Amino acid sequence: MDINLARTFLQVVRTGSLLAAADKLHVTQTAVTARIKSLESQLNCRLFERNKAGARLTPDGQRFLGYASQLVQTWEAACRELPLPAGLASLFRFGTEISLGNPLVLLWTTRLRQLMPAQAVRAEVGEGAELQRKLQSGTLDAALVYQPEYAPGMHVEALMEEKLILIRSTQRDGGYVYIDWGPEFRCQHDSALPEHARASLYFNLGPLALQYILQFGGSGYFRTRVVQSYLDSGVLARVEGASEFSYPVFLVCARTPAGASQDAVRILRDIVREESDWSQRWDFPQ
């Protein structure tokens, strides 16, 4: 199938009309109509109900939406990754949830470059569900997530479990900072601490929240390993008697990782076992 047919289908879905899709794609409406008709002919079903108000997905069109997105993502990944640069033997692609990006992505990528210099590395951060969709479609080799999906052919491993503890600045006074550590944390946090469910300051990126509290004061929940050095130095202090929350991280990958992927996973396990200071500074040490 011509990948442009899938791209055109997705653009019609986004814009809600063939005319608007034609404008976005810089082609004529006739061309968009012809592409949609060709796609419907190949699939032997009707994808849109078209009228003066625009184009609305049929039930078959709704079912095709996921396939079209996966087709385009897979094709674009292939275009990015092929061929490998000269001198590189293989490619390892991994993703992590946003709040794990710093420092875990940096630590893992650095170690991979040191120990496997002939391997290309592609790292990305994103939402857990999207990372696992890419894993199942074959555009990622491994993902680090908080809520794993147990899909056929996938290996799920509890990589580490920390606690989210409430800390406060000892240098400056400040209010409570809501750091969003994912849906499970939100549910537990808002139930245990309803008075903080609607804080005046909210971050969904842990390193940014930590830098704010270090500079301007306040309190918030962080992983023990991330703030331990600040607690040891006295810059931060643990709030005694405060609720604590479990923070498990899972590795999801192919059930039998082979070759470079197997080595990369082994390196990750070594990092988790060895590293004790994960202070989320932006100036990552060389």
C-alpha cells in the first residue's frame, strides 16, 4: 500500500474534511478524494461518511485508524534508521517515561556508548502507553514504564522499586509543589492528601520541580535515590510522618532479547544495581 494513502487518511481524520486535508497536504481536493477512494477500494470498506459538514469516520474507519497510525510510524522509523551509519553494526532503540528521562536515559545511553561503541542508540521519552505500542509494533526494542501491559511475546520485569517521599527545602520557605508521577500516583496521592490535590504549582517533570525547590523553596514528593545526596548534605530534609508511596519501574522488551538487545538490557540492570546517586541535575557530569 502507498504510505501516502495512510498519511492522507490520517490528515482527513485530523482536519475533519477532505478540503482542509488537501490544504494541509498541499494537493488538490481531487487528489485527496482519489486517495481515499483508492484506500477504500483496497480495504473493501467505507472509511468516511462525507457530507457538506465534512468527513466523519465510519465504524470501519475507526478500526482502521490504529493500523494507519502504526503504518506511518513504522515507515517513518525505517526511513530514520536505515541504513545505519558506516562502522555501526546494529541499532538499539529504547524509550522511558518522561520523569525517568533524567538521569536514567543519560546514564544508560552513556554506558551503551562506552561499552558498545559499534552500536547505534536511539533514545526517546514519552507516555507509557505510547511507548508500549511502539514496542509491540517493533519500532522500539525496550521500554521503561510504570504500568506495564502484559502482551503476548513481551517480557515484563520489575526493574526497581523506590519510594516517593515528601521533602522540603531547608534553605527557603515555600508552598507545596505537586509533581505528577503518573496516574497511579495521582490516585493514591489525591486520596491520601486531598488538601494538596489542587496545588497552586504543578510540574509533570521531576528534574524541573527539583530545581525549582532547590532555588525557590517549597516541598514535594521525589524518589529516594534522586534526593538522597541533598538529604545527606542538609539542603533538603525529609518531612517526618508524611505519607509515602511505592514507585515501581518495569522493563518491557521482547520475551527473548537477543544479541545487542540482550547486552543492552544487561547493562541497564548493572546501572540500577550500581548507581546510588541519581540527583537530577541538568549539568550531567562528564
